[in-house]
Amino acid sequence: MIEISAVSKSYGSGRSAVTVLDRVSLTVERGEIAAVVGPSGAGKSTLAHCINLLVTPTSGQILVGGEDLTRLTGAALRTARRSIGTVFQGSSLLRRRTAAQNIALPLEYFGVTRAGQRARVGELLDMVGLADRADAYPSELSGGQRQRIGIARALALRPSVLLADEATSGLDPATTASILGLFKRIRDEFDLSIVLITHEMDVVRETADTVARLEGGRIVEAGSIAEVLTNPGSSLARELIPDRAHLAPAADETAWELVYSSAQVRSDWLLDVSDALNTRVGLLSATIEQVDGTGVGRLVVSIDSGLADAAVRDALSKAGLSGNPLGAHKRERSAA
């Protein structure tokens, strides 16, 4: 596992100091895929560089397997870095080295014998499905193949933590899906802790077990994917399942925005709510997905404007949903 404890990073000193990370804490268990998201300038890249100790935090700890890497220097730090493999955006392969030679690079650096290198590189090429491309140069590989070689290189030293920094950025949807499938298989086979730094919400929904949103150098929201998506007040949930265009309600109806607030919502909840309110409930738009075995959804429905908000919320709550009215005429009616 990896524990990021109260990590801060500032550049400069005195009044000119700029704080990029402010006491960031995050724990990723063994066998867990954790995503870190956030807008440009939130500190995601700096956090990635602190995790693999390319940048030394100003304060705080990076613990892998209980060992604080921030206290190490010199040879001890270089050895400890073996526990963290990094996959970069665009794979960052050396263009004058073949696929096999790129994978072997960290093994060479740490003095692994030629026979040991060949054996390990062969294992990793098989694992990423590119045994037949061992002698190909990066220019002869597709973007997805280069990224697979980058993943194999990151695993060469058998790390316990894998850091993927925007690893699927710029890849087409099919290639992205194959890379995400590979991450899941790696997690399952090697029981790794995987940290995904990404801005792609589809990647988070498809792959991550947990997610944390970084904003202004601080983690402002975090939790399991299911917890976040079933939290009615979560702004991160709205990013993970964004609003969709919806049909307009009838003149005597109000649009209500709903979210699944329970891990178990019956498929016929619409009928249950209609019966409870003794009125028709119309579906204006819906985004419903299965995430980590849990149904999650964001919907807009139409409900009779004459009903009290409290009665509607009570019926929704019993069905495992929560919601708020959207129409201006409803707000005016409620205020009156």
C-alpha cells in the first residue's frame, strides 16, 4: 500500500512562495485502483512527481509498505524507488532502443544479469501481449503498443505501487479501453496499489475503486466510486455522470433532478413513486450505469406541480433516490 500523509509542496520562499500542494493525504490499499482528478493547475502533476520522488515534498510523508521514502537519500532512495513504477503520458520510450531494450532499461540500471534481463523482459512482453514486437522500435509501434511497452517497463522491477500519470491521454476509445483492461489485470495478478492521475472521467468510472478530487492543491472530496455517485450533494458525482439535455415538462408539471442515493434501487422505482404520489411521473432524461456492482444514476423526471416538495422527496427517498425541483415556476410556487 501507499500512504500519502500531509504532503505539501511550495516553490520559492518568503512572500514570493507559491504553495502547489497543501497537506494532501491519501491512502491506496493493496489491490486498489485510486484515481486523482481535478482541473488544470490543481496540483495533479506535482502530486505525481512527489509520489515517485522526482520532486521532494516540502513537508509530509510518502510511505510505501510502511517505509517513509521522503527520509531517504542517495543509494537508499534509489533502491526504495524500485517499489514505485511509473507510466507516463505518451509512454516516454527511448526512440533508439527496441521495445525489449526499453523494458530492460531499469534492469540494466540496477545491475540485473543479462540472463535475468532476458527472462524478465520475455515475461513482461507476454503479459502485455507484444512478444512478437520485441525488436520493434517505438516509431514502428502504435500509440497503444508504445503505452503497453511503457507499462511493462514500469513493472520491470516488480514494484508494489504503480503510478499512471495521464497514461491514456490522447489515445482513441478502443485503445483506452484495452489499456484500462490491462491495468485491472495487472492489479488483480500482482495485487498492486495503482494511482491514476487523470482528467478523463470515463477512465475513473470504468477503472477506479476510489476517487479523490484535487483543487487548489487540496483534496476537496474523496471516497469510493459508489459512495461518491450515490451522494446527492457531491459535485464530483456531477462530473463523473454529467447533466444531460432533457425534454421540457408539461405546463402543469415540474422537472425534478434525481440521483440514486442508495446502493440498491429497484428497476421499477418509477412505478413505486407514481403509486406513492398517485400521479404520473414522466421520464425526461436518464443516465444509469453499473459501477463496481452498484447501480448509479442521474435523471430528470416530470411531476405534478401541485404536489408539495416534501411529499415528493418522501416518496423518492423510500425508493432510494433524492432530488430537487428545477423549474422556476415551482420555486415561485414554493416561495408563495
